[in-house]
Amino acid sequence: MTNRAFNRDGLSVALVGHRSLLREHVRSALGDYGINVVAETEETDRVLPLVRASSSDIVLVDLDCLGTNVLETCRSLVRDTGVQGILAMTQRSDDGMLLRSALVAGVRGYVSTFAETAEIVDAVYAVAGGSVVVGTTAARLVAELLRAPASHSEQGMLSVLTRRELEILDLVARGYDNRRIARLLTLADKTVRNHVSAIFGKIGADNRAQAVVHAREAGFGLVG
């Protein structure tokens, strides 16, 4: 996949979900901030051609109403289109398996279907900018998951990383984008990009969200 450069002005979004009232609410909320909804569909088998035809930057998916093939659709979007990210809306913020599976499938974050307009918009911009975001409703669950003991397999996987790579992976797991990491560590943007690519290769991650899952299961990305 080749990501298009993040352009805050004229950002375009595709909406995927069965609930027309939710799509109408999101479309109105994004439109108030100049974010264009350029495509909508209720059917997962129409998502890929629709996103390709509309050149959508972000795909906003309603996880609650799309059936079991929604995660495979997310994988295909990441693998086969130029979307900058997938943002999931869900009421099931207490379903740890669903949240983890969606991250592995390439979803970059969650926002509650009950979220305020500003939270939805902030999440869309954050995902477009390369960050991994979690809405406030899911924050408590995620914090509990992060406190779980690290698995031996995840610890072993990360043992191949250098000290600098572990430092960068920890910041990636906190949701920081490459530019912010570069500022924090006083490194060039290109240097951080190279480190992140090397990390992905060593731990077998196809994308940033998968790297976050591996890192958090090993205890990285903890704050406080």
C-alpha cells in the first residue's frame, strides 16, 4: 500500500455501516469541519471498489453492524488501497477481543458511536496524521489490557530490537507519529522512518497498528 500525503484541507472520508442515522450524523459532523464524505455504503463487498473510485483518505467503519467479514474488509483496505487509515466506530468498547482483532486487521483507532462531534473530528484528523487513537469510552479497557502481564512470545519477538528501536517502539505504542518521535528524540524525520521500517520487519508487522498490538502485549506504551 502507498499512503497519500496527509492534507488536512479537503480530507475525504468513506462511511461504511448499516445504520443510516449514524451515517447521517457523522456526515453532518464532519461536514461542519470541512471534511468531505465522498462515499457511503452499507455492504462490505462494495467497500474496496467504492474507496478506490472515490480516492477516500480515511475509511470510517461501523464495527457493530457489519457482520463477521468486516475485519477481512479492513485487512483488504490496508493491503490493497491507498487509504491513510481506518477509524472504527463502536458501542462495544468493553469487548477486548473485538478491539484487539480490529487493531491487528489494520484499524488505527476507535471512537464511540456516542462521541461528541469534536471527538469524532479529532479522531479522524489523528488517524489521517498517522496516529493510533482510542476514544474516551474505550480508554479504561485499553488501560486494563496494557497492565496485563507480557507474554513470553511477545517478549521474545522484541528481543531482536536494538535499544534505540525499543525506545522508538515504545513511543509508537503510545500513539505518537514519526514527526513527534523525531522531535522528542532529537532525530531527523528520515532516521525515525528508517527505524520504524526496521522495527516492522523484525517483528513481522505489516502496519503501524499491528506493531502497536505487539508492543502493548509486551508491556510497551504504558503511561504513568
